[in-house]
Amino acid sequence: MRSAWATMIIELSKEHRVSERKLCSVTGLNRATFRRFLSGETSLPSADLETLLSAFGFELDAFRVGDVDPSLVPEARKTRESVTARTCPPNLTITRKLVPFAGQTGCY
């Protein structure tokens, strides 16, 4: 089954009249892998999805939409600040970014 991401890439390609061949050439993605992604046979690594979206002027982003499940956090770390600091992978930092939904914290 085709993913929502694949559907979005297909729609953007049609909107901008960009062929699969041209998109793969510009992004450096393997064309066979790209076709399998579009058909729903496989998924793409997030870095490849970011590359595709970037070609159309979009950015893949993560926004906090709720609290961390309390069962995932030991009692000693249940303060709001420490939970927030541990929700991003260790090589990323937490920043604030002006986006349409201003004030939300994301991982970058």
C-alpha cells in the first residue's frame, strides 16, 4: 500500500511537472528504489525523504504534540524539563523555531 509520503511526492511531481528520472537525477536517489517507494513496496530512509521534500522546497520536521508516556520515564526524571531534554536523540538539540504553529518545540 502506498504511503502518504509517496502520495505527496507523486502529487508534487505532477504539480511541478518533474519526471521520476529528473527527480532522481537531482536528488541522487536510485531510480529503482524510488519506484519501489512510490508503489508502496518499500519505505525510504528519513534522509532520502528529506532530500526529496527539499527538492520541492519542503522540510521534514518533528513537533511535540503531547507529553511523553509516563511509563517510559523513570520517576527520578519526571520533571518537564528533563523529559523534554530526553525526547530528542542525543546528537540533536532542542530549539524553538518560528512556524505557523508558533511556540511548539521541535527537534532539530
